[in-house]
Amino acid sequence: MPVLVFCEVKCRSGLGYGDPLEAITWAKVRTLRRLALTWLGSSRSGCLRSGSTRSACCCPATGRP
């Protein structure tokens, strides 16, 4: 069964401006969910399951994880 995941990803070069997850507010999560539902309602993706998540990473100054 196909699964489609909508994901907000934040990447920063360090923690000087806080944890990258802090940049993903609940307002952004609600917007992502609303957009995902709108897209699913208008597409013919065939996905019977979907989900949303958030992810964060810190990359060194070289820009490589």
C-alpha cells in the first residue's frame, strides 16, 4: 500500500540561532497538514495512507552533513 509523507525539514550550520526544530512552529505544522489535505483531495495519487512529520539537522560550516 503506497504511503505519502509530507515533511518539513530545517537544516542549520549550528545552534547559534537555536535548534532547527524550534523554527517549525505549530502554525507551520497546521499549514503543512492543510496543504497536504488539499493536495490529497485534488490529486489522483492512489495513496490510501498519508502522514506528516518534521525533521531537523545541523550541518558543519562546510555545508555537508
